[in-house]
Amino acid sequence: LDGTFHKANPATLEIMGYSEADLLGMKVIDMVHPDDRERTRREHQKQATYGASIDFENRCLCKDGSVKWLSWRATFDPVEGVSYATARDITDSKRIQLELRQQQELYTALVTNTADVIMQFDREHRHTYVNPPVLSSLQIRPEDFIGKTHKEMGFPEELCEIWEDAIERVFITGKPYSTFFDAVNANGPVRIDWNVFPGLVVNGEVQEVFTVSRDITQHMNIENELRKM
């Protein structure tokens, strides 16, 4: 009940870097990272009360000072007064989770704060994501697009044909496509630089397509004025 090691298999010694002599008589809590000790104590108490711990995760200190994430499963035997526990080293998966979370946060920040309108489409050309700048550009809330096609949103038919042809081309070929088109948004006539590219690919088939729309009207006007000059 006090968490003292009685036995440890060779894998424990290899993962944590301790010898069997080091561990015998040592308490588990002394191996736990200081920031996780209170959580671990509460888990030990729960284990003694309810008889088991399932997928409890904490950080443990190796003999060389390095830190490893472990996922524990333990069963308390009240007759013997001991716990039988297995621990899986999940350090790499935790690192990958952290990297993915950081990438997701970066992606979210970029997509949310850009002035470009970014949309995501499923295989039926329905909107599955639209970023916030669409509100200032088209005066339509992002959530109003979700689950609908361009035609269902009431956009001009000639533009819908351009968009649908391009999106379908990317679904079929798996290759990015770019074009320009003229439209009217909340600020009047605009020239749009439109880029379409594949997203998730499963077994060689594109499952989603992204589009990035950039208003280049001002840029085109400046070019025209320079050309006149």
C-alpha cells in the first residue's frame, strides 16, 4: 500500500535504467516526476479503494535523469496487500501528440488570421469548413456554408460551374489547380486569385479539397495604373 517495489521485470530495468537492487525497497512515488506526484498519490488511493487503475498516465524519472511517460494498469490484491502493475512506455506517442497539437494550433492561427478566404469541401462538393474572413468578404457567416454546395448557397450559376469543375478536377487528378475569376462581393466588383488543392488522401483517393481565394483587385488596379504610366 505504501508503493514500495517488491519485484520488477527486466523490461522495467531497461526502460528506467535502474538495477533490480536499486528498485527493491524503493517507493514508486520517488520515481514519479514532482509535478505528477499528487495525482499519482490520489490514483494509488483510488486503486486501494476500488481495486484497479486503468490507463493512468504519469511522468517518471529514469536513473539518468531523463523523463518518460508511462501508461499504467494495476490491480490491487487485498489478500496479499500488493498491487500488480504493468506500465507501457508512451513517451514517443506523447511527443507526437504534442507536435501535432502545436501544428494544429499553428494551422488554426494561420487559417483564422489570414485575409484569404479558405474553404474545405467533401466529395459531394459540400462545404465542411469555411474560415472567418468570408464574413467580411461576402457578408455570410462561416457556419451558414456548412453542409451546402455553392449552388445551394445561391451563388451565380456561371461561377458555380467554374468552381465545381475545378474542385472535381482536383478530386480526380489529385493535383492542385489555379485560376482567376471576376465576382461581386460586399465591396463591389473584384478579381479573385483562386487556388484549389487536395487535402486528405486515402488509398490514393482524394477525400477532401481545399480552396484559397485571394482578392487581387487592388493589385490589378495598381498594375493597370503602372502600365498606363
